[in-house]
Amino acid sequence: MTTTPPPSPPLLSMPLPNQTDTDMAWVRIATPLSTNWLRKFCRELKPLFQLNPHLELLAWQPLGTHHYYLQARNLSNQQEINTELWLEETTAGFLIRYQQGLKTATTIQIEPTTAHTAALILIDDYSGSSQIEREQRLTEVDKSLPAWGHELYRYFQNWQRWAWCPLYRWYIRRIWQPMTPMARRVAYMLIVISLFELIAVLGFLIMINSNKF
């Protein structure tokens, strides 16, 4: 008799098995999307970085095929990022290699979960430097990985729910995604305030009309 394993939690973030905290860290994101969709999304690369809520992209410049220059501010550790990076496609997903910084690479694994869905696994690799050097440069460790995973999880869920609407796709890709993290928070607060004001006005009009009768 076979048993069905329990479903994986939507989001996991922890050190990799058999690795120390200073070697690698990973986040696994369950998605309602297919392996082909995730592979196409990650191949563009820039939208993936844009969805990190602790990363302010200051410059993104293509230098060649899958070769980019990235300038950014990491709000999770208050570090400035100035590096070239390369994207390599693999059978399991992708590999991002960084020219500068304590983090030497990010592995992107796309793991099928059902016939139509897959999980996205991001693995930050710090093993390119010695343990002594890593301990001396602890302030450079990227602490944004869990928040990045949560933001990607919400993005994938919302995309599956609303991507049928052309206006939603246009807004997310053209307006919301290029925003800085601060601009997104301000936009969210304005939307919430506007909704409350709309509800208050509608309630007031309903009350006036009900009093007439």
C-alpha cells in the first residue's frame, strides 16, 4: 500500500541540509504555476530582482547575452551593490554568478510538484570565501531572502488569480513591478485609504437615501 506524502508548506526558509549557516541559505516557494512559466519568468531575470522588497534597483544594464550590470541598495543589510552578473541556464533551472560581493552565486531550481505546478527554490551561496572571511564580513550577508520568498509567493498567487485581466497584467508589469519598495508601500497605503473613503461616501449616500423614505 502506498501513502501520499503531506503537502509541502507554501514557503520554507532555512540553511541547506549539510551546510553551515555561513555557506548557503535557501527559500522554497510553492507556486500554482507551471515549470515552463517559471522558467520563462526567471529567464528574464530583472523582474525576479525587482520583486525583492528589500532591494532598490538603481541601475540595470545589459552587457551581453545573459550578462548584466547591477547597482542596487540592499535595505536588509544597508549595503550598496555594484556588480556584474551572469545568468546560466541549467537542466534544473538557472545559476546566477556575481563578480563582486560576499555572495558568489544564486541557484534557481524549478521543481515540479504536480503535472501542472512547480516550486521555485532560491539558494544563496557564500562558499566562495573562507569561513574566517565570512565571519569578518557578516554585515554583508543578504538578509532579504525570506522576505523575497514571501513576496514571490504572493506575486505568483495573484498572477494565477488575476492574469486573465489585461489591465492587471499591464499594471503589474509596467507600473507596480518597476516601483521601488518604498513607492509600493506608499501606493498600497493610498489604495487602502481611497477604498475606505469610497466605502464611507457610499455609506453616507445610502444613509441619506434611506432617510428619504
